[in-house]
Amino acid sequence: MLARGASRAVVRVARARPSRGFAAQADNVYLGNPTKEWLEKQASVEHHAEETTQLWRKISFFVAFPATLLTALWVRRVEAEHEAHEAHIKEEHGGELPPTPGYDYLNKRAKPFPWGMNSLFFNPHANKDMNEDSE
Amino acid sequence: MNINLNRSQFQAHPYHLVDPSPWPISMSFALLIMAISAVMYMQGFPFGGYLLNLGTILVATGMSLWFRDVVVESTYLGHHTEQVKRGITLGIALFIVSELMAFVSIFWAYFHSSLTPAIEIGGTWPPLGINTLDPLAIPLLNTILLLSSGAFITFAHHALIKGNRRSAILGSILTIIFAVLFTALQYYEYAEAGFTIADSIFGTVFYCSTGLHGFHVIVGTLFIGVQFYRLLQHHITKSHHIGMEGAIAYWHFVDVVWLFLYAFVYLWASSGLL
């Protein structure tokens, strides 16, 4: 009796019922079968997606990652050069960066910002502190 | 169990007639409060700052609750038929076009100021006294980061269509990491730049254009983040994921806008070709 149950289970699995109803596979010469068309379109999209996934996987790991790494190393070098150049200028000018020219279109303050006289990303090393009273 | 559905309620059309919702009217009030309070804050009116915080919180909350309703209607209630999917996809495309027009207006301002530089700024672009950022330093790295994140999300999308859950998750995580790196580097550039938004028209158009772009990067990252969370929660199938597709389209749009910014605001201005 146990053997009968086991063999029935094997047959059930082996029959492999379709995932949709039989109407999905039916052919109607006059009206077509939208479900069948949709399923076929999905199957072809999925099949195509395999190649496209492989393509973009390769682009991601063999182009994107190396390009990012190399650019990061390059930028590190450039930034180091900039810093050295800036240090050299500071040295020549006596320890400080030369002040930006006093053109009236630079550091324009028709009125203070809502949070004070300096901009939102104010950096005392790079920008002029507008809180100090000078001219 | 009463599921409130019987044969007389059979929907003989593929569209989604949404249930009445409070979020559209709430959002319109929230946006009005935010817009007016922003002006109040910038012009120094009393309580401008507090109202701006309130307005921002209301907008963010309204958006969250509205989008949450859309997720419920689609994933949990099944209202999104193929026709509804087409409509939403078109809607997202039109939204991206409207965002593009906002950038067009800022680029217009940039070209107006830079193609015929006023005599008051020295008749040259960039204006005299402005030290531009080196375009072959961090901005170049940012370009590579955005392009790479575009590749990662494309990989994730096609893996999703194939039904490869692991690769879809991996690609999405990499995209988000690179997006956050971009934002962090832009913040660093903003903090270290020798010019501020108040430094002539150059500073204004530079920070307005890159700032608006940066805001879009943050929103785009959040969009991908939400879709990534939904992917993890099994909301998504390999043939039905218009939210994810919208996030990907928005991200590609952000990437393309950056390429234009990099070309015209970074490279061209620093090149001395003017």
C-alpha cells in the first residue's frame, strides 16, 4: 500500500502539468489567443535577458570597476599635486593664501544669508570669512 | 470569511478607478506651505524657518503615504493590469520630461551668462578672480562613478527579468553604494571649493545647476533604495516591476544630466576655449 502511494507520487511529478490552464495554449484561428501571445513574448524577453545580463555583468566587472579604480588612483595623484602647489604658494606668500581680488561681484552680500554672513558650505581655509570687519 | 467581492462587482475594463484618497489635497497644501515658507525664510520673515521645516516634513510624509497606497493597490490588491502598467510607465516618462525642462531652464541661464560674458565680470568666462575646479580631478571620478552605477543597475534589471534574484540584489547594492560615493565626493567638492554661490554669476549658476542635480541624485538614490527594499520583500516579479523600471529610468536621466553638466559647466568653463 505504501509502495502504491509512492509510485502515484512519482507519476504525479512526472506528468508535469502546464503552469497555466489549457486555454492558454489553445489556438483560435479567428480571435487569436492573447494569453498565449503574452506568454510567448515573456518567454522570448526572458531568454534574451540571459545574454543581456551576461553582457552587463562583464561590463560592470571588467570595465566599470577597473575604470573607477584607475580614475581614483589618478585623482589621488592630481589632488596631491594640487596640495603641494597650494603649499608652495602659501610658502611664497608668507603662510596664507593670497586674498581673492576685491571685485564687487565676488563675495556678494546684498543682505546676509538667513543663517548668517557665510555661505552654507563655508570653509575657513578656502573662503573669505565675511564676519570679519574688513573695508 | 467575507472578501467583499461578488459577481456584480466584476470589473469589465482593465483600468484602475482609484478609491477616494486624502493625499492629493494634503500634498497640495503641504507644497503651498513649503513654497511660501521657503520665501519667508529667505527674506527674513518671522517663523520662516519653523514653517519651512513643517512644510518639508508634510511634503515628505504626504509623498510616503501616497506611494505606500500605490504599493498596496498594486502588490497587495492586484489592481495593476497591463493597461494600468502602460499608463503609469507613460506617466513616469512624462514626469522625467518635466524634470528635464527644469534643467533646461538652468542650462539656459548658464549659456546666457557664459556665451557673452558681461563686461562687469571682466568680459571673460570664467569671470576674473574665479578659480574653477580641476575638471580632470574629482569631477572626472564622479563621472565614472555615475556611469558605472548606470552599468550596475542595467545588470541588475536584466538579471531581474531573467529571474536571477541574487544578481538583481547585488547590482542594486552596487548602484546605491556608487550613488552615495558620488554624493559624498560632491559634498567634499562643495566644502573645498575656492568660490561660493555668492561669487558672481559663475558661482550662482554653478551651485544652482550642480545643486539641483545633486538633489536629484539624492532623490534618485532614495527611489532605487525603496525599490531595492521592495525587491528584498518579494513585492516584485520578473515580469512586473514598473516601480523598479521607473527608478532605473530616473537614474539614467540623472546620469545624462550630469554628463551635460560635466561637459559644459566643468570642462568647457575650465578649458580656456572662450
